[in-house]
Amino acid sequence: MNKIVNNENNLNIKDIDVIKDKVRALIIDDNENIILINYADVFMLPGGKIEKEENIDDALKREIKEELGLDINLKYEKPLVRIDNYLKNYPVRDSSEKINKLTRTIFYVINGDYNVDFSKINLSNSEKKGKFEIIKVNLKDLKSIISNYKSTNVRYEIFKNELLQVIDNYYEAKKNTSQLEQKLIDLHAHTNYSDGELSPKELIQLAVDKNIGTIAITDHDTIAGIKTINRNDDIIVNSGIKVINGIELSAKVNKGRMHILGYDIDLNNKALNKKMVDLKNNSINYVLSLMEQIKRDYGIRFNYEDIKELVNANHNLGRPDLAKLCVKYGYATTMQDAFDKYLIDVYNKIRQTNKGLCYQECLELITNSGGIPVLAHPKTLELSKKEFLILLKEMISYGLKGIEVYHSIHSKEERDYYLEIAKENNLLISGGSDYHGKNVKPDVELGTGINHNLKIKELSILNKIKNY
């Protein structure tokens, strides 16, 4: 998303009396007709002020509903440009007072043939007094219309110049479709709130740098990381990246590994949050059990300070925490070396005593929190095709909705197989890199997997995610 700053008087923030955040939309049909509003003798695009505690998408949907009577799905829309207008001696409506004002407006492009529903329009009293008029004009005529229009409203020039800048950005974006399209998708990534290396904000910055347009934060058995995300942060607003609420739950199985991804979960769900506390405590006991088994089998002991630091950590604990300690004290050269030498073996010895969730509980927890449960990287189940199909049917009966077809460790043949199975069972298709960081999984890159074996640009699960 481009950013334009109009500040001909060189005002500083300390000079500003009022700051207004707004959002507006270019609603354009296939014939390039655009919906325009003439309010108080000023041409402007539909939209308005972002209310306190309101996110950008909700504000735009509300404004379009109030002004045009339309319910518009913003699922696939991306911001086009942000314009910051520093205005000196700006006249206050219905008053002789003048103020220094900063108006920050984000403009979206919404393509579709929408007809205004006048029966559902809900204008404010000031809008009614201002002779609020809705018109539809062809985009190629818009510059001429607004440039030649004669208005007595002193605000007209400000809005005219802003609208001209938006139109220029729209045509520029059409020339360079990569600005609005062709972004990568990664619905499987971890932060330092579980066993990843980057903070949630750092992960999003990396995603933006790698041309990823949609990312899901899916930390192991915790939602603490995704809860820190503010969708109004500049990095999210300016890039237009979509961040999806996610989690990856570990399920108890007799062999292999079963993880279940949950997308679009309600982060305020009481049952989900209560279970997160239980899982955090379980993770501490689990790692302490691993430590004890390593000591018995290999004579490896970690000092009290290391154990104390782990117990007091703000993330859920797991084998990567012990792998890091093994590398730190020279018991292994890399984290993978620590897994190969010790951690896979000790995990298999204590897995039956681990107080993890069964897959039925995982599916229920995700579903009851409004989420979509998806079987992660089915390859790690280590099942024959017959065993896998039997298990899959059982999981579907308990509410499974999708399969992670695309994953860094899946070969092309495996992806084709899981894709076929997903289609046969009417399951949603998901995919992601399973990124953790350079030290935890050095061969896995965010968005592109291992040796660029991922390049996801479309997933059916995104059609079902409410907050996408």
C-alpha cells in the first residue's frame, strides 16, 4: 500500500489539534463505473471515521452499510493507498472556529456491480442536512467532473486533490498487478510464544518482506502470541497483510505425531483460554519428565538456573527448549543433532505418560471456539494408506474440516495424494511452511518451505474463514 503525505505548511504532530482516522472505498463495477457521494457540495468516496476500538474492515463495512445500504464482503480486498493530510486552519463545521487537523485516510478498492439500496440507508442528521447525494459515474469521466465542478464549500479543494491522488494510485496499481495480487499464503507459522524464534511482530514483518499476503500464527498449544497482534499496527495496515487467528494442538497418539490446526478461533472463548492454562502447566511437567529421562538414559543433567528459567518462561515448553540446552552445553552440535541423539528416543519412552489431549478433545475445543479444525502434516502420523483412511473417517465424524495438503515436508506425490483424499472427502485444503526460525528448523523458509517447494497462492479454507 502506498502512503502519501500532504503537508504544504510543514506542520508537526505537536502543532495538530485533532487527528481523525478514516477509511473510504472505490467501489468499481466491470464497466469502471464508480459510486461517488456529493455531501454538502463536496465530492467524496463512500466511507468515514474509524470509531474508537473499531478495526478498519469493520469501520468500512459499517460506513458502506449506513451510506449505501450495502452489505459488502471485504474478504479479498486490500488497501490501495493511505493519504495523510496535514491541514492548517481547517474550518470546523457549523462554527467559526479553525483548527490544525491531521486526517489519515486509507482507501480500499472494491470491485463488483453494486446497486445502492436506498431502503437500508441510515444517514446521520448532519448528513441529511448536508444534502447527501449518491451518484454513479464512469471512472474515466471522474477527473473531469470533479475538476470542473464549482462549489462554494471551502473544503472542496482538499477533497478534490485527495480524490485525484486516489485515482492516480488506482491506475498505477492496475499497471502493476503485483501490488494487489500474487501474494503468497502461509497458514502455518510459529512465534517465540511456543517454539519459534521470532516475536509475532517480527514474524509479520518477515512475512511482508517475503511477499506473503496472508499468514496464520499457529503456535503450539497457546494463543498468547496471536493475542498480542494489533490489526491497526502500521506494518499490517500499510502492507495489507491478512493475519489469521490460529493454533496448533498436539494430540496423543501411539506412534508418529498428530497435530491439529485450528483457524479463525475466538481468542476470547472462555473454555479455550482455560484449556490454554492447563496446557501451559502440562508443558512444564512434560519437559521436566523429558529431563529426568535424559538424565537416566544419558547422564545429562541441566543446572538449577536453566530449569528455573524454563519453568518461568512465558511460552509453552517443548523438546526444542531441551535441544537448545543440549547445544548450549556441547551435548549436541545442532538442535536436529540433539533430537537425533536423545530427544526422539526419550519422547517415545515417556509419550504414554504425557497428559496430552486426545484428537476428539482437540477437534471439540477448536469447533466450540468458532474455529475450523484441520489435520496438520498428515505424513507425520506414520500410517499406511489404509490406516490413514480409517483414522481420517473417524476424525471427520468428530468434526474435522480440512487437511494440510501443502507442507514443507510433503513430497509432490504426497501432496497429490492428500489433495485427492481431501476432494474425495469434501475437506477444506490448507497449507503452510511450518516455519520456526533459522536455528530451530534451518532448512524451512517462511512462505516457501524447503528449497522453495512451496508457492501457495490459493487455498479453499480461506473461503470459509470469517475474519479473512
